[in-house]
Amino acid sequence: MDYQQIISDIYRQILPYAKEGKQADYIPELAKVNPDQFGMCIQTIEGDVAAIESADTRFSIQSISKVFALAMCLSIKGDSLWKRVGKEPSGTAFNSLVQLEVEHGIPRNPFINAGAIVMADILLSELDNAEEEFLGFVRAVAGNDTIDYNPAVAISERENGYLNASIANLLKYHHSIENDIESVLHFYFMMCSVEMSCRELSGAFLAFANHHREFDYAGVKLTSSQVKRMNAIMQTCGFYDEAGEFSYLVGLPGKSGVGGGIVAIYPLQYSVAVWSPRLNSKGNSVMGIKALELLTSETKESIF
């Protein structure tokens, strides 16, 4: 499969969508990003790499960081994690307060904001230095020690994160988080502020694409079964309340972020990351989803 030619052709086909949507301007630092950028990178488990356009430009991975947090929490807590957070699709917005209240403070899954805030709380309780160890894990799984947080993005999110603060307070009311609310929110926003490129993200997610290989990075160890179940949660919950549409159009497990990034995996074959800052009404990259839809349609490679 000539992935380089395929993704080059895909880019030309999706150019008519280049001006659709807008970047996440409710986070001031993200509103400053040039929205007219696009990058894509595929890496296979055999070591082949195909990349186009801004594949090496780093961007704020935002909710993609929740996959890394889930890996760490599963490694630490095992199946007991699911007493703190569910694993069902939400069917509502990623920042819904209504669903959290109805379900008595137990987040529906790890990839909505409430679930990720609970995971931040778990890591704060279980690790000596959660920020340092989270970043160390991301660097290890990506194989790049220069990956870092962007504190300006984290501060921008905290200064405008009224709804996330409401979620954290509601979680605290229901005794779903143990640590100080401000500490939990600070760590949560720091995780979201990690910056990576499509090349770095696709390389990192190879660890989730190949469950036949031992998963052991910076002390984070997962069994083959746990990796496969993470894939299942990405398939059903990775795209907010557009997860069903993404599964229908693309047919791969993955995770999106409001920084415009999407990463997806074809188990035992490849990992692919795409980035374009303009988002649709659900908070997912317009060009990113279209690119991945064309990728699986033209290659006839999906999990279905």
C-alpha cells in the first residue's frame, strides 16, 4: 500500500473543505492559531512512514491526552478504575453537567471532561509528581524527550474554564474526586496543553495499535487485553457525541481534541494522525474527519 501517494491524493480531494468550521476560539490561546493549516502522518507497525504538509508542526493535543491518562490509570488501578468512571458512550456534549448530575457524579466514560478530571484526581493521588510522570510517559511512548506542556495554553484554559470548574465542583460534591479542586483542574489543563505533531502522535499511538507487542513505557504497563479494551473505548467514546458518526464514516478507534487533532489506529497495521484547527459543531476537525473517511474508503482498511 503506497500510503504516501494515498494521503497526498486525499489532501487534494479535501481542499474544498479548507474554510469550513472554526478553531476553538473559546480558549483564547487556541484562537491565535492559524486555522489554515493541515498535517497528516501514517506510521505502520513495520516501520513505514508517510507524511504531508504540516505533519511536523506541534499543536495542542487537548483531549487526545485523555488516552495517555487512561493508560496510566489502567496501569495503576486495573479494573477497579471502572468503579470511578464508566465506559459507555455519552450521547451528550463532552462538557455536559446535566448527565453528570443525573448519574450522581459518576462520569459516563474517561474521554468526556468529567471522566478526565476524575483520572487527573486519581493520578494526583497515586503518583509522587503527577505532572512530571505524565509528561515522562508521553515522552517515552512517543520516543521524544522534547515534547512538553504549553503553560500559556493551560493558563488560558483555566482563566476561561468556568464550565470545567463547575464539573469539578459537582464531582467534589458527589465525592468523586479526592484532591483539592484547584490542584485537579491545574493538572487537567496541563495535560490538555501538551503539544505534539502528527508525526509524534502517530508514533505514540503505535503502542496502542500493536497489542501483540509488550506495552511498557516509563513504568506504565498494560496487558494485551487492556490495550484492546482501550481500543474499544476509543471506538465507542473517542469523538464526544459524534462517536457513532465517526465509527460509521471511518471505522477506526481513535480520539480527537479541540486543538484540531485526530489520531486513529488500524489494529496490527498502522496509526494515523491528522491535524486541521477548523472544527465542526461537535468539536472535531472538519478536514481531519474527511481525510480519515477517505483513507479508509480508498484503502478499504477498517475494523469492519
